[in-house]
Amino acid sequence: MFDWSNEKWGALGESGWITFFAAVATILTAVAVLWIYPPTGYGDDFVSFLENDVAHGNPHLVTLAFGIIFPIVHSGLASLRPLGEKIVGARTWRVIFAFPSLCLAYSWIVYFISHAHDGIQFYDISHIGWVHGLAWIVNFASFLFLYPSVYNLKEVAAVEKPKIHLWETGIIRITRHPQYVGQAMWSGAHLAMVGTSFTALTMALLVGHHYFACWNGDRRLEAEHGESFLKIKERTSIIPFQAIIEGRQQLPKDYYKELIRAPFVLIAVGSIGAYFAHPYMQAGAALARNTGLVPGGILDDIFLELN
């Protein structure tokens, strides 16, 4: 079990960190070339297929399709992890898992930004100052609700062998599935600011996927850790603070030390940076939408040869 007091990052110049940055750069380059950049990637082809062939121009049906496809791919590959690791190894499976998830997440985010104000406008309170301020605080706090495995950056990038860890310290004492809670907070805050039917549907799909992930995550942890996980499950809860209120979880007097984690600095900087980058995100989404479909991509010749 993870012990926060023994957390070690290692020196920045260590070869493992050099490998980490190289691995991250490699997979992000692959996503950019094979998916994002229209002349070489296939992301625009995929979105065009959803818009024209599946949804026939209805953005609600497009986001619904994303809300079905993404969970199937993301949670499906996560569920296949034990089998996949036996075949190709833990590191290779992490890449197989990450690549389609990143591609689909990018396309869904860009599509959401482009169409957030589509559909029925139920309300518009975005001009009220205190509402904007409250939504910003909730959004910022939501990024602090992360599953502890996210902090193992070298495992995330498959530099070190990825493992299915069992946690009980830190945020897990508050909620066993912090990313579900964080997603619900993020979605609620965005829906408060953008009261459209498109945004409501997208937020419901996101929260619904994370709710399913609570069950799927518990199932995977039980399969990996057995009785050890069931004991932790008894002492924790999905609903924040429920286990504490019911007396099943006791917070130590120095509990705050479990929450003081170096990655929170990066998360805080990234969250603030993302807020100020909103105009650039909107501009990028508009650029992607206005660019439209550039048929095919860099692998066309290979596909033609296979045919």
C-alpha cells in the first residue's frame, strides 16, 4: 500500500525523467500527426463521419456518440488490461490504452467547445459576477480530486512498469473515487455557466461514464487485490465524507500532510493556465471547425496497399 511519507520523485536529471519526457513527447507527437493535424491525421475524418453519416448534422447526436464510444474504448481497454499485459507487456499496453483515449478525448473536447452553446438555451447567468467566481472555484477544486496513481508520472508514461495500486491515504479517505467527484464538480460548474441542452447532455454523459467507472474500478481492484481491497472498501466511500460521518474512516491528526503533494503544484499551475488559455482553446476549436474535412491522412498509402 502507498505510504505518502516515502514518496520519492528522484532528481530531475535522472535518466528515468529524461525517458519520461521523451516518451510523453513521442506519444503526443503521434497524436498530433496521426489524429489532430488534418492533412496527416484522421481526427477530422472521424468527426466528419459522426456529423454527416451518424448524426446527420445534429450536434446532440454527435456528443451522444462520443459519450458512447469514448467509455467503450477507455473503460474497455482498461478492463482488458490484465489480458493485454500478458500478451504485449505492461508498458506496451499502456501505450495501446493511452493513444486512442487521448485521440477521442481531444476530439470530444474540441467538439464540445465548438458547440457548447448549441441547442435549447435553458438559462444564461454567465454574466453574474459571483456565479462566474463560484464556478471558477469549483472548477479549480475539481482538478485536485485525482486518483493517487496519476501522481506516478513515470508509470503514466510507461517509463516504469504500470501497476494497479491499492490506496487508502490522502484523498481516498474522503472519497474512494475522487475523479468521479471531480468530474461531477467540473461538469456542474460548466453547466451552471452554459445552460444549454447540448452542454447538459455532454455533462450528463461525462458524469455517467465516471459513475460507471466507479463500479468498474472497484471490480478491477477486487480482481487484483482481493480481500485487501474489500477491507479498504469497507473503510471508504464513493460519496465524499460518507465513511467519515459513519465512523468507518478515521482521519489522523496530521491528515493535512497526506494532501501536501508536490504534483499539486503542477496541477494548480496547469488549472490556472487552462483558465487563462480559454480564449486560445476557443480559437483553436474554431480553427478546427472552420478548417473542416481534409480527407485521408499520412497512412493512406499503407491502407491502399493492404487493400
